[in-house]
Amino acid sequence: MYYRDMTASSTVTAPTTTTQDHAHGSARWELWFAIAAGVTYAAGMIAEFALGLPMVGWPLVFFLATYFFGGFFTVRTAISSTLRGKFEVDFLMLVAAAGAALIGRWAEGAVLLFLFSLGHALEEYALSRASKSIESLAELAPRSALVRRDGEEPIEVPVEEIVVGDVVVVRPNSRIPSDGFVATGESAVDQSAVTGESIPVEKEPVPDRERALRTADTLPAANRVFAGTVNGSGVLEIVVTATAADSTLSKVVELVRTADQAASPTQQFIDRFQRWYVPAVILGVAVTLLVAMLAFAQTFADAFYLAMTVLVAASPCALAIATPAAVLAGVARAARAGVLVKGGAPLETLGKVKAIAFDKTGTLTWGMPQVTTVIPAEGTSEAELIVTLIAVEALSDHPLAAAIVRDLTPRVTESDPVEATDLASVTGRGIRATIDGNSVEVGNLRMFDEQQLTLPPSLADAYTRVRDSGQTLVIVRRGDRFLGIVGVMDASRAESAQVLSALRDANIGQLVMISGDNQRVADAVGREVGVDTAIGDLLPEDKVTQITRLAETHRPIAMVGDGVNDAPAMARADVGIAMGAAGSTVALETCDIALMSDDLGRVPFAVRLSRATSRIIRQNLIASLAVVAFLIVATFVGLNIGAVVLIHEGSTLIVVGNALRLLNFERGKEHHGIDHEDKPAH
């Protein structure tokens, strides 16, 4: 089939623009050759039947021209597949056309090749819609960039000459040429082309440029930018972290181009089916010839013509294109939504999963601590509790201290701040400092139990209640009195519960959360987001064990994680889904499906798209086999070879058109109305 040849030479897998242009040129030439075949066939028919000219003359010349124009590309494809040991549809058509010529049926052979070549050309035109969706990604990045080197005025250079560490100046409303981080300037960047996010993302400078260069893959979203995205109204200076060839956009384009080559389970079955089907057709043609001659006393010419018609009728034209066309369209549609599907296998398998396991940190939660509770003791104001805590924690470099200072500072007025001194760490308990000559202690319950200090009853009740909700608690004491408690937690994403509800509505039987946090925290987050089971206290190898156990009862299963720490568990699952993979080489390489942004709402969309793809594949296969069965029967009641080819090519175009409906597949309601205002500031 023509599509098989296209996977090696078309724009879908072409690594360079030159190859893409060559493929487009080849497609245009095939269309012109098909048109020429139609013109010469019409001329031959006019010469033979309208003008009554003898066959050995102008009619034969025109039909031979039709053989040349209609068979040129078919011969090339047939030779290529035959040399690989495969006898495919193109081979069967050439045999039928040659057979028609041998018995003097030049007109029938000519119309066969004309219609077959025209069908191929139109099929390529239809499939190019999906290919162009992929190609358009590659055209997003600008060809040149304004680069500032050694503090000089920026100069325009080709993007291929940009190196890591260069400073690129991006003007308002222009495309960003390279992956990097913001060194100076603030702006909102439209990242929809790469991550699928519909709302522009606010960008701000990094505080430490040298450290940012070393940790580029882990920088917050507010600092990172990607090639091909569109700057807003501000001027940005960006430090480049990847060359043009290694940018996120380049990786996405290459992975999407090659994705359709990873055969889905259905395509693997069709490939095995065709290995014995084509020889069986040839055997059936031989049997038809012998039976027609011996049992029905037909002449050799009539029997041979019937056999050739059966050969064409049994050719699985639409069957060969049914699955690849749907996979190509599905992969292209997913890419437009910021979901990178690495082949037909995960695309088809995802819709069949019976259970999905989620990592907690960074997947169902934001992956960073937030202050969630502030409870002052009786007789203490919230302001006194906050300013005391900030004064002490500002001296600490602990991650929880940074979160407390970040989240509580906006609550402090200019008249509130106090200054702490003499910071001392109490390992495993907390910290001590001095404020206005008073000792201040900030720590966990053990710190005070060891001093035989008891929380006031009301504060003790609040402590128990908040602790049971899975929060990490900090107790504050100043001098001889307790000021209160502050709860810190890695909060769940606003959309997590909604997404899990949408997956449950989609008949995903088991939703499991696996986490390295303690079981109490896992239970609290699990209740909040609505998983069926929450399992905590897991090391990376324990997560693999849990996935294995889950697979024993609910296979196939999917695993959603960050693509780095969860890589072993994702590899063990039938489908590994990486969150926030944009800019992460590890995530792009380890997963089967990558959500380019950290929007969990794309998981239900991917499941629905997978099921729609499988549904269209089934429709195409049923229609294809039904057409073949009908045509085989119809040939024995007198349907001629021209009509058979016309119906075959028509069914192929219908199959392709049905597959292309996936390009307009819409996101569901689970993806709308979700905002990200609850996302913690970095």
C-alpha cells in the first residue's frame, strides 16, 4: 500500500526541510501523473468507441500511455515492497493490469491503473492534512534571533548559531527562538503551541543566573521559556539553555513525526494478517481461473479476466490504511493539545486501561509546601504569631522555612516586622532564636515534650485535628507562652478531584495514589482528591511493586508521574504518562505519553482521544472487510474490473476521511473551567 512507502519518505518522518520539500514534490507529481492517465484513458476510449479506430493504432497508443502514467508510481512502490519480501496491494494491481493486457483487455487494465493512481493521489492529499498539523510545529521557531554577547548591542544571527549561555533579546509580540530562562524583564508568554496551555504564563527573572544555568531543567515555570512560544507586551532577555537542535520544540516535532511508526496492537495484527492474506488471494485467483475453465467451460480469456477481477476485488486497499490513518490523525490532534503520544501502541492502549496510578507529589499536588493553617493560641493575635515566626524562619535555610516566609510575608504590615538573632538548630526538633531578649522556639511537638511543656487544651485539640488532616505542624513559643501553631502541606491541585471524577465517569475502575510520604499524609490527600486507594511510605522500588500488584488484577494500567523519580514505575506500567514534560529530556524519553504542561486535565482528554481513535479504527476495519467481501461476491455476478477499482478507491478515501475526523476531536468538559490561581508562588 502507498502509505507504507510514505512512512519512509514523507513529511511525517522527514528530519529535514529538504526531505519534506522532496516528499511534497513527489506527491504533486503523482497527482499530475494520475491526471495524465485519466486524459490518455479518455482519449483511448474516444478513439476506440467514438471514432471506431482499430485497437492496433491510436487507441493502443493512448492506453499504453495510461499504463505508463498510471503505473509509474505504483511500480516504484511495488518494487520497493517486493524487495523487502512483501507482496502488497500495489503488486496485486500490477499483476491484474498486466493480466488484462495479456488477454487484450487494454481498456480494463488502463482504467484499473488510472483509478488506482488517482485514489493514491487523493489519499495522499487527505493524509497531508494530518501531516501538516505536525509540520506546522516545526515552523513555529523563528529563523533568526537578536543575540547580545559580551555586553554589546544585540545583533541578528541565525538560530542555528545560538549556543548555550547566549543572551537573546525578545521583543514584544515576537516568537522566542530558543529554550532558556528569563534574565531580565517581565512579560506574559503564550505557550499554547508547545504546552497546550490556553492562558499566557507570566514570566519573571531568575534571582541567580549562574545557579539557573546549572539547574535549568528544574526551574519554576515562571522563569523558563520555550522555543516557538510567543512573547507578550514586555521585552525579555533570555539566557539560552539549549541549542536549536536540542530545544523542547525540536524534540516534540521529531517524536511526533516518528510516532506513527510505533505500530499499535491492531496494526500489528493487520500486518500479520496481510502476510498470509496476500498469498491466499493469489492462490484463490489461480483456483478461480481453473474452476472457471474446467467446471464452467469458459474460454481462457474470459476465465483469466474473471480471475484478475477477483484479484482486484480481494485487494485490501482500505484495510491497509485503516489503522495508520487513524493513528496519524490521533497523534497529530494530541500534539496540538500539548499531549505528546509516542506511537500507535500507547495511543490505542490508553483507552483500554482499567486502572490508573498517580504519584502524589507534583502530580496530584503542586510538589511544594504551602502554609495551609494558622491558629493562634488564646490571648495571642494572629499578627504576633506571624511576625514572630517569620523573624525566626527568615534566618533558616530549611525548605519549610522558605515556604512559611514566602506565604506569610504578604500578611505582615510595615509596622509589624521584628528582628531575630542568635539562631540555633535543634536537630530533628526545630530551631531557637532570640527576639527582644526573649527566647523563641519553633519546632515539632517532640521539642516541647522533651522539656515537659504541655500545649494549652484548646491548642492541643487544634493540633490533633490539623495533624490528622495530613499537615506538617510548626509550634511557636515565645518566652513562657505558646503563640500558636502553623500547618504546612503540599496542597492538592484544584483540578485533581475534578479530573479523577472525570476518569471515574469514563469507567476507569481503580484510581490509586502512591507516595513516598507517610501514610497519614497520603490518606489525607487521597481523601481530598478522591482516589480509591492511597498508599504511602513507598521507596521508588516499592512503587514498582505496587504497580506490579495492581497489574495482576486490573491490567492494562497507566501510571502518571513526573517522568524522573517515577520512571521505574512508569516503565512497569502498560502506559507511562509524564506530567509537565516540556523542557525535560528525561521525561520525554522515559514516558509513553507526555503532558507538555503540568495540567492534569489533559489525562481524561487523552483517554477520550484514545477511545475515539480505537472506535474509528474498528469502524474502518469493519467497513474495509465488508467492501472486500461484497466485491468478491459481485465479481462472480458480472461486476467489471473498472467498477471494482472505483469502489475500492472510494472506500479507501472514505476510511481516510473517517480517520481525519480525529483532527477536530474536542476536549471534554473536564478540561474547561479549571484555573490555576491556587498554584503556589515560586
